[in-house]
Amino acid sequence: MESATKEIDREFDAMLRIHQEGLLDQAEAGYQEILRRAPRHHQSLGMLGILGIQRSHLDDALRYADLAIAIEPRISNTHATRGNALHGLKRHEEAIEAYQVALLLDPGAHDVLTNLANALNRQGHFERAMQCYDRALAICPTSIDTHYNRGVALFEKGRHAEALVDFDAVLARSSDDPDAQCRRIYALCGLHLHQEALAESNKAIARRASSVDAWRAHGHVLLGMGNSPKAVQAFERVIALGALSPRSCGEDHFLAARSLVVGNRHDEALLHLEKALDSDPVPAYAAGDHFLAMAQLVRWRDFDSAKARLCEAVMRGEPTASPFVMAVGCDDLEVIRQAGATFMAHFFPDAEPLPLPERSPHERIRLGYFSADFHAHATTLLIAELLEKHDNSKFEVFLFSFGPSAPDDMTKRLTQSIDHFFDVSQESDSAVCALSRKLEIDLAIDLKGYTQNCRPRIFTERAAPVQVNYLGYPASMGTTCIDYIVGDAIVTPPEHARFYAEQIVTLPHCYQPNASGLRSIAPLQVDKATARNAAGLPANGFVFCCFNNTYKITPAVFAVWMRILHAVPDSVLWLYRPDSGTEPRLRQEALNLGISPERLVFAPRQPLPDHLSRHALADLFLDTFPCNAHTTGSDALWAGLPLLTCLGTTFASRVAASLLHAVGLPEMVMPTLEAYATRAIELAADPMELQGQREHLHQARTSAPLFDIERYRSGIEAAYQMMMERHMRREPPIPLVVPA
């Protein structure tokens, strides 16, 4: 009997050596032969469990581990194997129990501690996972596996600086580890250290020119740097390489599409988005981007049903559409708020504001404005004069710029005219937040919200005692880390308060500032008839116009416009010229609705003074719905062009109404699209009324609240003081109404 046992032990040792050499089939046959002769040989059962893990035959691995434990329950490794199988089967709570048993039997097993940490993290027990990773590293500080997995867990929580330390530790011991190299690149991107990330991704590609992961990381870097053409090339290389392997996925098509959109290549982006939607799983937010691309490209087939599906998915809490897509494309306040809440939960699931230290009030309130747009951008053109005119006896102004690093004239102007200008484009969100706290900013004012190049993480960590959603994003951010949203009685009426996570601040006239000093109008160089002819417009026919972005034109609004053209003979509709592919589609839609395509005229992009000047060639600006003219609306009114709008329920669908009330033309706000169409037709037949409105708008430049920057400054500064006074009294934010 003893000799038979020794013989089995010798055979088992031989199989272990074969197994270690990677000869899995031969090792399995050997273990099975041992079990044929000794069915209770738990060591062979345990090794068959390990072999099952290696082959990804997880059910077999679990079965063999259970059989081995039933015979000998005191072997730590067997319980660890059982945990590994359960973890792979996504039975994480059971895996945690198995790892805990393994650690009771061998408390010093750092690899088991690491696997326990992984399982805890998958179950959402992040802090417990960190404790296990730390215990594992205390036992074995050089463990590559532990450093790597802890780095991944930290990265997923947005703790990029700490993750970078772990990936560096892996690479210090395994300098050519491709996974750690790519993870390090992503961590650098998360810290906005794009130049260093670019150098690393170039090295990774040089080492592995056919690596899908290296090219994907390279694409991420380039997209983060705003280098659209090269980012597209990188992601298309990923897709081409991935087509030869099972690693191709919809996420790569989605990222290629986003890169193309940055470069205004919307037709190509749509093709990639369609492939992303056909993938399994569908990437988060791909459906929303696809809907926005449909709108931008006038691909209106299935438009309304696509919108309905998006709204339903958002209300289920699915990360289907970005908040911006819903803010401009949806007319339901609850859907828009839910989109913001889902976005924050998806990207910042455990964001906790840092505690604010006690501090004495400053002599002047410190206003911190945060934006990527402190250059020649629509938002900055609206707000620049306000920034410069703040009462410097009461306020100290700080600008935190995380936009393009190449300054233009507007950037230079603000750098010279504002108290403090910080270029934080290469700083991480946490570093920007820390800088704001170090400077003791009193009010952190987010001018981006969820628009392009936004940085909401800065505010999740609490950059200032009071945080404000202002001007850039026309909707609730859906998160309580923002205390207030600046609105007015029209865009944010009191009855809508329940749809805003922020407390509403009601300014006395219009929420939108208007820098009249930045809106110079070039004089017409020729008479009106000649200028119209040069622009492709009829010399005498009625000219309706809309210079809004194409994505704001919905099928319903376009159909109303065509009804208006049908009712007004010899009239034309003058639109902002989109890309070359969209113009013929709009003409075809007109033809489908019985209107000659030639009655659509398109205006190319021009410098702002020339653009404002050409408004004189039009007779009436027709607004879009549910996303109105915002800056384009105040441009039209400043240029003296009457504007007609339809009042909706959302912030974005009420902006033009707010502008019109503040400029003294409330009669141009219609309650329904039907009334809007009727009013447009009436106005086209009443040139005297339109002439009266033009004269009124000419006077309004110097008298109306909309263009009175001093009156506006007084209102917004009163709002800031009210916010700060409540904070200093340790009172929570409440709705605030600024008196006129």
C-alpha cells in the first residue's frame, strides 16, 4: 500500500513538471490516470481545477475544486481555485467567501489577497478592496499582479495619479508589459498630461506596430488633444487590426465617430455610429450620438421614434444619451434631468466632495470662472464684457482655462484685462480643484456644464464652497454638487423648480449677458438689392432666415417652415450653410413637402461683423424648436432683425422667449407651432409692423435690458452676493430672486 502511494506521488510530481512546461493535454491525461487508480487523490483534483481555470473551462474548474475540498478541506490553494472559478463566472459574493476561507488557511497568500480585492471591487466594495491590495503589497511589495490590479481599480475610480504610481511600479519590474504600458497612457490622459501620454503611445506603437491596444491608447491620446485627423486614423487602424481578431468592438467605432465629429466629418461619423449600434454590447452614449448625427445630417427617417426610444432608455437610467443630446433634442425636463444624473453616476459613481476648511470671509468675493472657451467662442463673446466690468471693489475675478493652449486675440485680451488668468489645460481635474481651493475661491462658476470639453469632475470634489451652473449648458446638471443654476423668470420659471437638482437663481430680465462692445456690424458696401443678389436672395421677395446650427432643425419645424413658404409667394428661406452633403438633403426634404428646392438659400460662414451685417438682408428670423436660437438669437436682435419663436417647456426651448421679453418684443413669442406658423404668415403680409420692430430694435441697443451690460452686471453681482451671504450664515442654498 505504501509503495503504491509513493508511486502515485512520483507520478503526480512528474505531471506537475509537465503541467508547468505548458503541456496541458498530457498533464490532464496524467491526472485522470492517477484518479482512475486513486479516486480520492485530492491533489490531482485540485490541479485539474487549476487546469480548468487556465483553459477558461470555469464550470469544470469549480467542479474539480469542490470535489477536492470535499476530500481535503484544509488546502488553501484549492479554495483559492474555487474562488477564481466563481469570480470568472461572475459569482462574486461566493468567490469572496472562497478567498476568505483560503486566507484563513494561509494568511500570507498575497496572490489570494489580490484576487479577493478584485472580487470585492467588482461587488462595489472599493475601500475593502484597497485594504486587501495594501495587505498583499505589505507581504510582497514587488508583486506585479497586485500593483497592476490596484492600479486598474484606482483608475476606474478616477484616481489617476495613484493609478499611475502602480503602473509605474509594474513597469519598473516588467518594462515591456504591454497592458501596463497602455494603462499608464490612459492614466496620463486622465491627468491631462497629453504630451507625455503621446510620447508613451508613440513608444508603444514602435514596439508593437500591430497591437490593437497600443493603437487604441494612441487614439485616446490624440482625441484628448483635439487632434481629430490623427485620432481618426488611429481608431480606424484599431478597427482594421481588430477585424482579424475577436477583439474588434463597437467601442472603437464609437470613438472613431467622436473623433470625426470633432473634425466636422459628420457623414463618416454616422457610418461608424451605425456599426457601433450593431455591436454587442452597444457602447454607452452611442445611441444618443447617433441621434444627434441624424439631426446634424438631416437623416430624418425614423427620427421621432429614435427620439422616443432614447427618452425611454434615459428614464430607465441607462447611459444611452449624453445630457447635452437630451438638453438640445428633447422637450421633457424630467428626461433631461435624468440624463444628467445618469451621466454623473456613470462617470463619477463614488465622487465625494472634499471637506472645506473653515476660513474668514475675504474683503472681496473671489469669483472663479471655469471654461474651455476663453477664446473666440460664442459663450465668451457673450460674457467677456461682464468679466471685465465686474466691480473690483467687491469682486476679485479668476479665470481657469482648460481649453485650447494656442491663444487667440480674445484669450490675450482676457489674460490682460482680468485679475487672474490660469491656464490649467495640462492639469488634472483634482489639481484644478486643489488650485481653486488653495486660492480660496468663494464661488466656482461652471461655464461648460455638459458641453464639449467639459470637466465636471472639478466640481464633484468641491472646488469652492458655492458652485454655480451658468450660461454654457441650458439645463439642470442633475447633480447636487452644483448648488445653483442661473436663469430668469422665463427660462426657469418657479413651477419648473422640481426638475432642477440645483436651486434656481432668477435674474430680473434675461439670464444671458450680452457684450455689445464686441458686436460691431460691418456696413453694407452696396445697396440692399445688390447685396441680396450677391447672397443669392431675391431682390424683392420676402426673406425668412434661420442661422441656427443644422442639428436644431427638426422635421416638425421644417414642415412648418415649408407651410409658411407655401403660404407666402416668392418667399425664400435663408439658412446657415451646413456641410456639402446636408444642403442637398434639405433641398430634397423641401421638394418632398411640395416646395421648390431653389427657395432654400444657404449662407456661408463669415467673420462676425460681416455675419451681423447680412442680417439686414432678411425680413424675419424663424426660430427652431425644441432648441432655440441662443447666441444666434441675440445676434439677430442686435442686428435689428425681428425674431419669431415658439415657447417650449425646457430651458433650451425658452431662451429666445427670454431674449424677446428682455428686448421689448413679447408679442413675438408664440405658444404653439401652429400659432407660430400663422404669425409668420401674417408678418410677411405686414411690412409696416416689421419695419416698426426694426426701429424698435435699433433703439433697444441703447435702452433695452437685454443689451444693458451695466444693468446685467448689477443683477448677477447681487445674485453672487446673495449666494455668498447664505453660505457665510451657514444656510443651505435656496431659490433666489434678484430684484429688478
